[in-house]
Amino acid sequence: MDELIDSTNYQLRVMKYEKPKTKDSTHALAAHCDTNTMTLLYQNEVNGLQIQSKDGEWINMKPSLNSFIVLIGESLSVWLNGRLPSPSHRVMMKGNEDRYSLGLFTRPRGGYVIKVPNELVDDNNPILFKPHDHEEYLKFYYSEITQAAVKSGGYISRLKAYCSV
Ligand SMILES: O=C(O)CCC(=O)C(=O)O
Ligand SMILES: [Fe+2]
């Protein structure tokens, strides 16, 4: 348990999305998958978060004021050998109120190897990802060559590009 706590970094972030200047629905946060382990989100009464389903459909999230949204990040998805997918999500704004959200982002700390557990690998489920250090991956994530590849549409998932077997 101590190792689990020690191996994780936590970042708490408050986000403000200003009300759109036009009547149309506007992109406030572009579609993405979180690269971390897990994200917990809380928001004010202004909706806007959309999650993409397997069929590509965007689903509006309407959490009650006493609930949190839990998103699986790509790092957890890779750790679980792809058993749980990390959903693509975005924020669309409409109406005349600002939106506030609070996110707790958990991220693996450098110096710990993320390795698919043997229990999740068998003949029907071959290993999909190489063991890696998340901080080393972040260097790849922010490298110029990777940024250029993303701009040209070269990568769907940078983490999968980094550590796929
Ligand atoms: O504000 C939200 O509801 C989502 C924020 C988010 O997806 C992110 O910061 O990665
Ligand atoms: Fe996100």
C-alpha cells in the first residue's frame, strides 16, 4: 500500500471555461484521452463534458451536484494490458454561464516501472505493452519530433506509440 501511495503523483487543478461569445456550441477543450492513470472530475451546475462512445458518438455528461466523474487514463489502460479503454472526451460550451470544473489527476511517479501484471497475460491475451517509466514517456510526449508527428496526424495515442510491443 505504501508503495502504491509513494508511486503516484497527484495534481489538483481548477478549470474555468468562459461562456461562449456566440449562440452556437463552441469547442472549449479539444478531444483527447488523458495520459495519466486516473482523473476525478467535479463540476458546477454548467454541463459541457462529452465522452466518446465506442461507436464514435459524443455523449453529454450530466452529473448531479453530489457526484464525481471518474476517467481512466491511458497509463492505467496500458497497465491493464488494454482491458479497460481510456475514453476520448472534450468540453463543448453553450449558453450564458461560465463552467468551472475541479480535476484530481493521478500520474505515475518517475522511478517506478509500469509493467503489465503476469495475471493479465495468457495465450488469448498476449502482452501488448512494454514495461516503461512514465517520466521517460513524458520526455517522448513533449519532444519536438512527437509534437510534429501529432500535428501531422501521425499518432492517435502517443503512449501506445511509445510502448506498444
Ligand atoms: O473540465 C472537464 O470537465 C474536463 C477536463 C479535462 O478533460 C482535462 O483537463 O483533461
Ligand atoms: Fe481530460
